[in-house]
Amino acid sequence: MHMATYAPLFARTEGWQWRPDMIWFDNLHAVRTSSYYVQQLFSRNKGNQVLPLTMNQKPVAGNDDQYGLFASAVWDNDTREIIVKVVDTSGQPQKLAFNFDGLPPQERLTNGTCIQLRSNEPRLENTLEQSNLIQPDEFPIQFSGKTL
């Protein structure tokens, strides 16, 4: 995809029509919403080639036996990275294991980075008064062989 857009983009706090806006503002302040951070994460982690990613032999698309999970995986030729994106719509924390069995034998997984967008309360939103309640949290992750 060469370009993408998101609408509605801006919303003034004293005059809006609906809630999925990415950036809220008043005369003095602006705040990024969780929608903003989702779009930012996806745009910065595009990759070049789609990789197969399955759970129970099906694409991870929120099926009944997939516990509200949606996921995709891509390879980035420039950075030589595998990028896995997961969305959990269940409302419950879940333990996940990723097996990279399809890697060529000469490829080795080394260090990685996890970027999470989360909050402790499901309906929490960033506001002009509290603009950092939801934002990306980044931390290193370690691999064991071809499993994370």
C-alpha cells in the first residue's frame, strides 16, 4: 500500500460528531488517541512480504476457537525482521506462543522487541487532562530456538 488515510482525523473537544477520531484538540492542547497509536504502529511496521500465520490451522482472524485474537506476520527485507502484529479483543490477558518453524535452517532468531498498546481498564481513553493513559510500551524479548 503506497498511501493510507484515516477519517475522521481531528476532533475539537467542544464540537464533534463521533468518537473514532485520532487527534482531539482545544484552543491550547492536542491529544493522541489509541486509534492514532494503532495507525502509527501499523505504518511503522509494514514489512515487504506477508508470511503465513495460523492458529488451529486457520488464519488468525477472531474465529470461535481463536479466543478473540487477530494477527498477521510480515517480513521486512530492509531490516531483515519478522514483524508479528496481534490484537486481542477478548478483554482478558492471554499467554501466546509463536513458533517460527518455517524459517530456513540458516536463519536464526536473536533478540526482539515487543511494542504493546494497552491500558489497565478496557474503556480508558486519553484525554486533554490525561494524555498518556494509553501509549506504546516497548521492551526487549528473548527467543528460545525458534519459539517465542
